[in-house]
Amino acid sequence: MNILAMPAQRRTTVLPNLSAVWAQTYDGAMGIGDGSAGLPWGKHAAELEHFYAQVEGTILVAGSTTMDTLPPRARLGRRFIRLTSQPGKADIGHLDVQGAVERMRQDAHERFTLIGGRRALIALLPYCSMATVSHIGVKTTKAMLRAGVVMAPPVGRDWDYDYVSMENIRQGFYVKTYVRDTNNL
């Protein structure tokens, strides 16, 4: 089953306990190759600290490639949902999109953070109540393009731009936060 293959719905129910956090370059690149080749900006200590602060105490939700490329510190002692698009592989810890949404509905007292990759963001972003996007001061190079660049999905029109934080601009990135008015969906 393709991770994006979900039954048609008239309206997606936003889950107040699900937010998304990801980083991208100023021009929208979030990965190189199939994701296993790394990040376009390499290791960015200040942004990693921001990421860890954002996901603290939450259950991480990610596609398999993203989960496999997380540094050990990001996985150590954390609970997670690994999304799968392979038939028959959905089990405990490996869920398809429908299974993940159902789990988050059942565990409404828990907080979940969607961290990527691109297909996971496309599939689950409609369910998120908040999105925090780090914009890193790196432009996509020709070498990155040759390796294949994974572009971040756009934040849709159904999101309200909440605020931008420039406190990390000296470290080479800024953060935009988007929210949904869940009362009007």
C-alpha cells in the first residue's frame, strides 16, 4: 500500500495532539538523494538543538528512511511510530497512515511530532494542528541537484502564519510557525 493511498475524505479532522517539525533550506530542499545521503546543510548544531527542544517529551512519527537516518541521540529513549508503505509490514511500531492516525486519536492524551520525510509530511500534514519549519541559510547547489534533492512540501492555504522567530538568525537559520484554527475546520 502506498503511504499516500488513503480513502477519499470530505474533510480531514485535525488532531490537536499532532504537530510537525522539519528543516529546509531557504529554497525548500530538505534532503539529498533518497534521504539516506543526508541533509543539504550537513550537521547544524544550533538547529539540531532547536529540533531536540521541539520534540522533547513527544512520540516521534516518521517514515522509515527518515527514522533510519536519525542520529542515535534523536532515537535514544524515545517512543516513535515508524510509517510504512509496504503491505503486510504494518505491525507494532510500523504503521500505515490510517493506523497512525487511529493510534493518535486513541492516545489523545499523548503528544506526537511528525518529523518527515516528504511522503510522511504530505500524508499527515493535513492532520497536524501546528507546523514549525526551520529555514536554514543554505542554497541548493548543482552537486545537490545531481545527487537528487528532496523538496519539502508546501504549507497549504488552510494554515495561518503564526510567527517567525529570528532569535537564531546569527546561527544561520530562522523559524516559522504555522497553526490551524481547529474550531473552523
